[in-house]
Amino acid sequence: MPKDNENIRLPFTGPLEPSEPQGFAPDQMIRCDECLRANPPTRVACMYCSAPLPATEASARLRKPALRPPEKHQTAYNSILLPPDSDVSDEMVAEAANLLKLSPENVKRIIAERMPLPVACTASREEAELVVERLGDAGLQSIALSDDELGATETTVRRIKSMTIDDEVVVLHQAGTKDETEVRWRDVVLIVAGRLFVRRVEIQERKTRRAENEIVQTSEFSSDEAVIDFYSLTQPQTWRVSANGFDFSCLGNQKALIANENILRLQQMIAANAPNARVDDSYKRLRHTLDLVWGSQQETQSSGWRRERPGKLSVGLATTNSNESQFTRYSRLRRYFECQNHRT
């Protein structure tokens, strides 16, 4: 006898929708001119060799930025969102969030600051410009700036060990060299205040026959240092004063016993002597927002193998996490727009 459920007719729902995204037809693929491999038309750079892909009329509509962050040795290309001229709708925020791979709340947070801020940092100019183009389609204005255009490189930063202050000029004595630079007070246009946070973790491991080495010793060090950058219209350098590496004798009888108090008084003295200078202390407020795009840099170094006793080897590893590159980019970004304002 047949079972009751064998005669039940199931409703016809038609063909099932594929659960996996459909691929592109062979004639839609883009061939890389460097390695000759086929790439999806949504890509800006080759997924195999990272070379820029040729643009076609069909792929121009499909292209999406991969937002691959640059390696340490690569030049970074930054997409900077400009303050909107009018209210931004939820649809515009959602479209921008989907493009930038950020949450809508974080996009709103960036827009609410009403100042130029980074929304993407990529390894190629093509991707940065594509982000700018797609944000423009969503109704948001932005520009693409490389680290070289910002001047956000280690060679641009000049660390100052002491100053000689006069009524008209200040003589800057650079750390690690005998070089001196004279800057006129009226040319100083911007002072950017910030803090440098460094965390260093050192681990010593002993080599064993097991899958994981034995941790012998760990130690952790952290520092929090106040810094100020200031800029002159006539010079491209960043003049940086660090609280722990500066001779505050130029303060005279205003010099205090605490370095953080001294650097605040030095900032006030520079602002008082420079009639055209604007003080920007927004970094502390925006640091966590900048982490969305310009995160802190982490570097791991090995101290090499060491023989403790016959048959026992150990290796030391040190991991350093610092926000200095983030602050340098932000400081140079503020300088870029300050100089733009003075030119106009």
C-alpha cells in the first residue's frame, strides 16, 4: 500500500535561484597586458601581478575598487572626502558605505566632522581615482592625493632639538645634525598638536620539538608623547617638536619641570609670536575616526637566535605598534588645505 504522503502534490516554484554569484562570460574578461592573464571586468588592477588593467567601455561601468592597502614600501594613494555643501541623504550614505566597505554609522561620523578626511587608502592611483569617481556618482565630492603629494614621508619631517627665539625670526636647530634654519614668524601659518602612542611587545621563545615554541619571557613597553608640528608658507618641511627630545631653554623663566607642560607653553609661545598661525588641535578628537583608514603601523623584528646552553636555542621577537605615520599624514593633510586657503 502507498503511504499517504506519496500522493501529495508539491507546489511548483520554478527553477531555483543560484546561491553563488554568477561569473562573467569569457568575452567580458579583461586581459592583463603584463602577465596576459584574464581578470574580472570589476577589477582596476590585475589580481595576479597588480599591474593596472586596460579600461574598456563595458568595464568602466562594472569597475569597483578592491581597496587593497599598500605595503610598507609602496606609495599610498588617499581618497579624501570633502565637506558636503548640503545635507546628505541616507541613500547617499548607504551607497558610500557599500563602496568604501565601512559601516553607515562610520560614514556618517566622517561626514559630520565637516572637514576633509580620508575614506580610503589604496596601493594604486587608479583605485583612488575610481573611489573619487564613484563617490561623485553618489553625490559626494572627494579628491585623490598620494603620500608624495601630501609630503607624508619620513624625509619631510625635520625633528627640532632646540630653538633660538627673536622678535622677527626663530632659528631651528635640528636633531642629529648641526644644520640650522631661520624661519620668519610671519611665515608660520599652521600649528598642529598631537600625541604619539607607541606600544612594544618583546617575546623570547625557546626552540622545542613540539609544534609551538616555548615562551620563555615576555615584556611590554608603552609610551605616550606630546608633539607639535608647525609649518611655514615658504618651506615644505614639517618642523616637529617632541616633548621628550627637546631643549626647552628657549622658554626662559616660563620653563616648568614637566615636559608635557613645557610643550604646551612652547605651543602658546609660537602662536603668540606668529600672527598668521592657526592652531589645530583636532587630532586627539579624530584619532579613532582616522583609524578607520589610516590605522597604526605594526612592525615585527627578530633579534636572532641565541644559544642558552648546549642543545637549547631561543629567539627574540619584538613587535612595535605606533601611530606616528597616521599623525604625520593627518598633519600634512591639514597643511595641504591650509596652503590651498592661503593661495586662494
